[in-house]
Amino acid sequence: MNIFLIHRNLSQSASLFIIVLAVWALVTRIRSRPLDGNWFGAAVIGEGLLIVQFILGWLLYFQTGGVGLPRAYLHILYGIVAILALPAGYMYFNKLEDENVKSLALSFICFFLWAALNRAAAVSQVFVS
């Protein structure tokens, strides 16, 4: 299995993992409960998936000399956003007193992250096919 297939499959896995985090946080908000250590642990695992995805993307980019993906700057931009969104959202919204608002905000961040991951995949699919 080459790096391209691992990168693509890990992208699908990370996208599914992030949408599960988003729905989990939203259900937690609907139930009026605070996000617990289980959710934050899963968020760390999701961030780890995204970091591995980012590293594989850079390896793939340098392996092909950047010619494998025209307009690669968009794909790289989405990768950087994916890496920074969850930690930045946590750092910003962790200071809130209201746990319901915090869980709703982190849910929206995960939905945004899911959309960014899907957009990055769509950008690459236009040029791979």
C-alpha cells in the first residue's frame, strides 16, 4: 500500500471520526451535560489522526515534487486549518463558564472541521480523477 492510499483512507477515517465527535458534543449539549474526559480523549485521538494525515500529506507532496496535485496550495491550506481548528477552538472556548455553550461551540468547531476535511478531499479528487 503506497502513501497516497494511506493518505486517502486516513482522510476518510479522520472525517468520520470528526463527525462522530461533532454529533457526540451536540447530543451532550442537548442532554444539558458537560463534555467529559471521554470526549476530550476522543478529541485528542482525532487530533492525532489529523497530525498523521498532515505528515503523510507533506511526505506525499515532497515525494511527487508537488506535481501530483495542481493548485496544491488549497489542499495545504485546508490541511493547516484542520490541524489548528480543534486546538484553537478548545483554547478559546475552554475559558467559558457555561458548559452548555462550550459543548455547543466545540460541536460547531467539529462540524466546521468536518466540512474542511471534506473540502480538502474534494479539491484532491478533482485533480486525481
